[in-house]
Amino acid sequence: MRRVALVAAGVTQFGVRKAGLKDLIWEAGKAVFGSNSRVRPKDVEGLVVGTVMPERTANQSHIASLAAECLGIKPQRLSARTEHMCASGSVAIRYAHSFIASGLADLILVLGVEKLNLPNMDEALFNMGAGVDRDWEACYGLTAPPCFALAAQMHMTKYGTTEEQLALVSVKNHNHAKKNPYAHFQKGVEIDQVLCSKIIATPLRLYMCSPITDGAAAIILASEERAKDLTDKPVYILGSGQVVEGFSLASLHPDYSHWPPIKKAAGDAYAMAGVTPEKIDVAEVHDCFSIAEIIAYEELGFCEKGEGGEFVARGFSDYGCKVVVNPRGGLIGCGHPLGATGVAQAAE
């Protein structure tokens, strides 16, 4: 396979935006092309768009062609949309990487975009239920917060993880977001603010949850030969992995505190890159809820199973320690515009 590098990247402001879906696409396009003047829209051979529910929140489908027109590009080798809930942007990158690595294209733009906030918040929350089994879970209220709350309860029961340790993930990520001008939240929080915020789904409190966010991000990937002409500092993709083991809660691992797909996908990425977890200095992980980051520490091999709470409590996931996790503020501090999240993580 050919080597693939990231040669341009840009993100929009994340938050509750008055901007529409097209506005967000335009902003991301301006940001990504503005980051590298050597890359022009007419040079881009392909486009992959990661987005989850524009049909529900923007009354718009056929997103790849819409985005191509907004960005001023005419894909000749690849045009596609990926929808994989919160992983949509990451999967879009994997598609583009595979296409270039195989020799089918040399320059592909990956866009992640999501307009989630609506005038009626009840409708926005109702839409989020589309990400789980509507017939057997969402209709009974088993949406994302209670699902992750079950994982937190199991982790606390098995390993003694505390509410304070869950809160420390939020404190770290909100404080990281203070340094990110594009973040949804930029004020930081103290641990007492987290522990005194209202319960969303026991034991998860408001500040332990990612917000409903609008935003977009874009990156441009190039083959190694093309990258040499476009930048003096190409960022190579060394490894990746993807694993799916179920959809409904009932079909997943019976121990909700154990997430085998992360461990398997990480193992594939490590093997492809020829590295071990000990070599990792910085990590962007999916902290849609604080328990998700704690479990990610364990499944990614940064610590042993059950030690994720202690890992954050001892500061091991912050600057000056083992691995800096979510320096842009994570989903909790920066926000989580579904399809844009994975692309924004790559941009970071």
C-alpha cells in the first residue's frame, strides 16, 4: 500500500450556532483550504462526507454532492457519505485513506459536518434517539445517557471507580477547552461544579456529558508523492482499525464496563503502525461521557483494566505525564457535532 499523509486541516467554531448546514460546510472549506495555499479546490479528486442525521435536522440528503458544490470541487475519483453515528468522521477518513493507499486517487478531502441544534430542543433530543434501536431501546428511554450510565455503574461496582474520578475527566477536558478558540465551552470548571451539577442518568451529571453541538471540520489527504509537493510537514497516517460487534445493548458484551471493539481496533492500528501503547504521547479519544474516556484508557492499553479511574486521578492523562488525552477539550469541552467529531480530532 502507498503511504498517505494529511496535508491540510481546518475546523469551524463549535457550539450552538445560528449557521445552517451549508454555512458550516462553507466555513470548514474556507478553513481547510486556508490552512495550505498549495492545495486548491480544483485539484481535489475525491470527497467523503461524514454526517449522521441531516435528513432529520436539516431536511437534506444527497449530502456528498451538495458539499462538493458548496466547496467548489468536482470529484472525479470518489464521492461518498459515511453514516456511523459518532464514528462517522473517523470512518470517512478510513475510507479516504484506503482509496489513496490503493492507488485509486491521490488527493481527497474529508468533511465532517452536523447541524444538531433546533429551535425546539425536544425535537433535537428526539432525533438523537435515532442512534440506538428505536423500537426496543429509544422508545423506553434507553438513549445514550442511560446506556453510558449503565457502563459507569458496572465500572464503579467492579473496580471501585468513584464519582470524583468521573468528575476529574470533565475538569481536565473543560480546562483543556479553555485554550481552544473553537471549543463549545471555553471557561473551564472546578470539580465541585461538576459534582454539584444536576443528575442526567445516575451517576452521570450534566458536566460529565458532551453537549449537543453544531460544527464542521475538514482535512485533505494525499499520497506520499503528492504530499511532498504540497507541504514540508506531511502528517502520515501510520495505522488504523475498525471493529463492530453489535448494535442494540442486548447484543453487546454482557460486562458493559468492557468494550472489546476498542481493544481490537486499537490492536490493529498499533500493529499496522508498528508501535505499542507505551509509545503514545497524545491521544484524541471519544469522551461523549466521562466514563467513556476512563474505559478508553484501559482498552487502548494506557493502563490495566479497572485502573482507568486511578489513571485520571493521578494526572496520568494530562500534560507532563504518560499521555495527554484530549488536548482540544474532548467532546465534553469542545462539543460533539457527531459527524464532525472524528475529523476535528484528526485536525488536532
